[in-house]
Amino acid sequence: MTVSSAVQIGYRLANEVNEGNPANNCVNGHPIFYVEGQAGELPGHIYSEAGMREFRISRMCEWCFDDMCIEEDDDFDLSEGEGLLY
């Protein structure tokens, strides 16, 4: 994965600006920053308006949210209830 220069700059600035201010961090401690894109490229990256709304609710950046979610190409067959906790 190649990290775009805009994301690299956002990441660096977020770390500098948010140092010592955990209110601007996600629940996993990553300083958050917004750079529009298609996927999270570094911890703390929020890349969509939906991600900003979700951060306000859960305090989780899109990088962490995407990491914890099942990928589309995983082998789960949800039609058969596989992977569901009930």
C-alpha cells in the first residue's frame, strides 16, 4: 500500500496538534485527521463524511473501524448464519 502525501501530512500534523490532547484521539489512541479518500491509509485516518459521523458516535477512526470489520472477501457465508453470535 502506498500512502499518499496528503495523508502523510495529515498524520504528521494530527500527531503534532493533538499531542497531549486525548480528546482528539480515537478510542485506540490514534490522533484523528480527515483526508478524503477510499480507504484508511494510516491509524487515525478518517476519509469520508460517514466516517466523521461514526467518529462522533463511537470515537473510532475509520482505520480502526475497517480493521475490526470483516472483509468482503472473507469466507463467511452469512446466509447460513456462519459467524453470527446467536
